[in-house]
Amino acid sequence: MKRAPVTTIDPIDIALAEARDDSLSHRLLAHHIELVDAQLSEIRIKRLLWGGAVALMLGLTILLVIAMVKASQSHALIVEPFHVPASLEARGLDGTTIANRLTDRFAAMRDLSDSSRAEDSYANGADGDIKIAIPNTGVSIGEVWRYLREWLGHDRRIGGDVTLVGDEVEITARITGGKGGSFRAPLADPTPAIDAAAASIFKQTQPYRYALVINNTKGREVGLPLLRDIAEQGSEIRERQWGYVGWSTTLSVLARYDEAVLRARQGIALDPAFGKIYANLGDAYLNSGRIEPMILASRESLERVRTPEQSQLSAIGFGHMRDSSNVYIDEAIRDDEDLLAALQHQGTLPEYNGNARTARMSTLIALARLGEFRRAAASLPLLPFSDPAFAAQASGVVVEFAAETGRTGKAVAMMDRALTAAAKQIPKGMALADVVPTVAARYAELLIASGRTADAAKAIGPTRLDCYPCLVARGEVAAAQRDLPAATRWFVEAARQGPSLPQADYQWGRMLAANHDRPAALAHFAIAAKRAPGWYEPPYASGRILMAMNRFADARAALEQTHAAAPKRADVMLALGRAQWLGGDRAKAKATWAAARKLDLLEPELAWLKVIDAAVKRAS
């Protein structure tokens, strides 16, 4: 075979070109190439192995770092098996059994301490983690995890001894960083000693929860000193914050509202950024009828509590706190549409302390105010009248529904029965006006509407003079007694104490209208409407006065504002149609009246429609 000419001067290339396929040099070169390929393969495999090893080490390092971080954040209670003599173990009372029963008691006490506080906000105790320590032999992942928690974490370990003393057992419980204690009980039933040991440990590890347990089992007067001690002497500022929360809440429940305000303000002074304490302050103001400062406190809580993380509240507690604050504000300024939305939202939340159920009941009042009587009436029979925890709220809903539908006599009769029942639960030395002054004010208003002015004066007399609804009711009572100067003084004082609230000016305007001072009445209705643009009643009252003054265009404008605030109220639409009719827009009036017929009509509206039908027939 003829070889190709050599065109290179590289000696290796020349040798290759000159070598025959079966020459020794060719075979050596081929073998060398095979060796090089093998070495390259070996290098690639080593690189892969080294890469895998590095990735594995990196992964293990990351896992170890994560485990170390989680271990450093651990605040669990670790209950170790107690040391028990063999004689007791033979009776079935071994160390693991004692540990299990202690853990059961811890869980029961936590259930009794129903709180909106977030688990991770507790400074001294468990973060929701209570464990039984089970000894292992050898080295395992579980043992490594335990060593990390012991080294880096904040777990508190509980252990102790059980000894036989005559016919009694003595349980000695110890906790790291705390005080131990010994408790005795009969050998036949060691439960009291176990319970006492659990209570002692629970008090040390979770003092706030323990105080709530005492509140719920032994009475709030007994729990109050514990909460005071936490607020004033707590181990950390966070514990002290919650001490003030519990202290002020308990005082409010005991109707000691001025003290509750003082303690809430002390909590705010401790940490002005802590939003929950503003909600407590708002509760104390609301319960005592100080509505203007309640609004300010509630808005502060909403401003400072925007996420569950910054609130120190559980997700459920966070939702209820925000919805309750919005409900209080909307009720105060009578923004009925927003009130209904807030109540409906709160009613969908998981239950906490009865708040969701109460919200669902209160939606019936909001619906009735907005004219949706049939929707509200359909749910009245479903109210929990037989449940002692909710019977008072259920009665209150029916009272307001009766008042909204014009059956004032029935409203008063039901309120009489409810207050008689409630009198048995009022603390000794207190009266209705002390415990629920706002209820006393509402009762007085209903008594006036039913013609029982003397009883209304008696009901409102003992109420506090910084209670805004009480001042307004005092003015209404004086107006009903025809003491207009006294009524004016009460309305002036109420307006001074509640500069952003509409009720005083609204009732003041009603008094002036009843006494034929229409311009002054319109001025006060205008003030009320400006302060509460979502409340239909002030512009409704203005519209009716303006029609009586033959100012039909102005009346129509006022009633259109009314309709915007309460589009499903038939009485509003009938009045708007009348203003349109008298103003010359009869086609529009007929359309408005036709729309009103599709709404929920009460007896007065049905009677009014007959008059309208007769007027339309005569005009045609």
C-alpha cells in the first residue's frame, strides 16, 4: 500500500506515519493511549467521589447548623422518670408512670389557662413542648439531639424521687433553675401529691398561665395577687407586660374599671410598643362607658398590632383582638355597614372565649338596624337561651330586635326579666349601674320610649358621670320630663366628653325638633351626620324636618344620603319617594316606592304604602 507523503517535521508524527500497523512502535503507542484513557477515567471517578463527599459533608454541616439553631431555641419541659423504690414499682407506681401523670396534669392546667397569648412568648417555661425523657443506650440520632438541646437549648428538666413514709408516699419534685418541693398523699391514692407537685412546677415555669388557672378554678380575687406579682416582679419585661394584661383584664371582669384603667396604663408605661395592653385599656373604658378614650385606645392597639408575630398573640387571639377593636369603634360611631362586616368576619374565626359565637349573635342586631328584618328574625329562635354562658347576650339581641321593629313594650319586658336574672350575679356591694353602666343607659332609653319616664330617671340616676351613653340618657330623661335646660346641660357635657361621637347631638336635635326649633335641630343633626357618615338616622331626621319645611330638594338630598347608609331600609325609601313626589319628580317617586315594596316591610310601612297608593290614585 502506498503511503501518503510526510508533510510534518514533528518526529512523533513522522514516526507514526512511517510505522506499520503491526510494528512494535505502533503497538506500544496504542497501549500508551489505553493507559492514558484509564488514568483519565480514574481521575473523573475520583472527582465525582470527592464532589459527592464534599456535597455530603456540606449537607451534614447544614443539617447540623439547623439542628443547633433549633436546639438553641428549645424551651421544652423535659420530664424524666422519677426514682422509685422497688417496693412501689411492684405496686405499679414506677418512675415513668409518675412522669406521665405529671405531664397529664401539665396539659390539663394549660387547657384551664385559656389565653390568647402566643406559645413562644413565655419566658420561663415550655414553648408548647412537654416531653417524657426515655433513656436510650448507645449513640443514636435521638441521643445526639438530646445532647444538643442540653448544650445549646433552654430546656428545663424535671425529675425527683418517690419514697414510702409509713402508709403515705412522698413525692419530691425538682426542676433545673427552680425550687424543689415534697408532697405527701396516701399510698392508696397518690393523686393529691402528684397534683401538688405539678402545680408547684407549673407555677415556676409558667406563672402567667398558673395565675389564669387559679382565676378559673379558685376565683378571680384569688388569682389577682398572682397577676399583680407577675406585673410588678416578673423575671423579664415580657412576663411583666402580660402580668399587666391579666391584672387589668381581671379587674375589668370584677367591674373595678378605674383600677383596670390604672393597671393598663402602667403596662403601657412599661412598654408603649406593646399593642395588646391598649386593647385591655379600651375594654376597661368601654365597660365603664368612656367611649371617646375607648376609641383612642382601640385605634392605638390596631396601629401597634398589625401581624401576629409583633402582637405576642396566637393567630386566633390576634384575629379576635383586631375584630373586637373594629367592632367597638364601628358601634361607637354607628357605622352599621362596617359593623356588620366586622361581626361577620369575627363570627367565622375559630372560637376563643365565646367571642365568635357572640359576634354571630350580634350580627342579627346589625342586620335589623340596616332593615334586613327577615334575615334577623329567621335566626332568633336559634339563639342559645338555655346556655347560661350566652343567655344574657341572646336576650340582649332579642331586646334590640324588638326595639328596632317598633315593639318597645316587648323590649322593655324582656329587659326587665334579663336584669332581674342578672341581679343575682352582681358582686356584693355593687349595683347594675356600677357593673354595666351602658346597659343601665340603654334600659333608661327604652323606658322613656315606653312612657315610663320616672323609672328611666331611677335607672339612670346612679350611673357614673364620665359614662358617655349615661350622659346622653340623662339628657333624654330630662327632655322627657320637659326640663329642657337640664337636658341641654347633659347634652353639652356629653358632647364635651365625646367630641367625635354623634349620639349626643342626635338626641339634642330630636329634643329641639320636638320643641319646634327646626333650624337648631337641623344644625345638630348635621353635626351628628358629619361625625357618623355611616349612620342613617341623623340625615333621616333632617330629611323629614326639611319636608315639613317644604324644602323638598334639600329633603331629597338628605334622604339620598340616608339611603346610601342604609339601602335596605324600607322606611327610608318610602320617605325618599315622598320627597321626590313632593319635589315634582313623580316618576322617580313611583320607581322608588316600587323598589321599597321588595324590602322587609313592618306594619308602619305597610300602612304608609296604603296612604301612598291612595295619593297616587288620586293624582292619576
